[in-house]
Amino acid sequence: MQKVNHADFIKYLKEQWSGKCPLCGSGNWNIQAAVYQLIPYGVDTLIVDDPNPNIPVIPVFCTKCGNTILVSATIAGLVRK
């Protein structure tokens, strides 16, 4: 599992994001330390012939209401394409 550089990710978030939760208005967030991946889903099977089979994301969640936002680790510059 790939870990993220928290300082780089926090810098990226401060440059790009207002920081308020769209559900509850809180500004208290927790950042996951690892990169996760979204992969295509098929009804009966995993789709493996997609030319871009996964999307690396970093979960950020509101500590008040639990709303979770997924930030692209590629666009944030934390993983290579």
C-alpha cells in the first residue's frame, strides 16, 4: 500500500480547497495516510480490459458528520500516472 506525503497533500489541499464540509459546514477533516484505488465494476465480474483500470484516490473525511471526499492522487501529484 502506497503512503502519501502528508505535507505535500496538505499543501495541495490548501491551494485547491475551501475546507468546509458541504454537508455540515464543519472544517474538521481527517486525511488517510494511504492511497486507495477505484476500479471498474461489472455486474457479474470485475472488468479487466479497461485501458485505465484503476483510479488512485486519497480519502478525506469530515470528523463531525463522516462525509468522505475522494481526491485524485494523480492530479494532486502524489502518484505517477
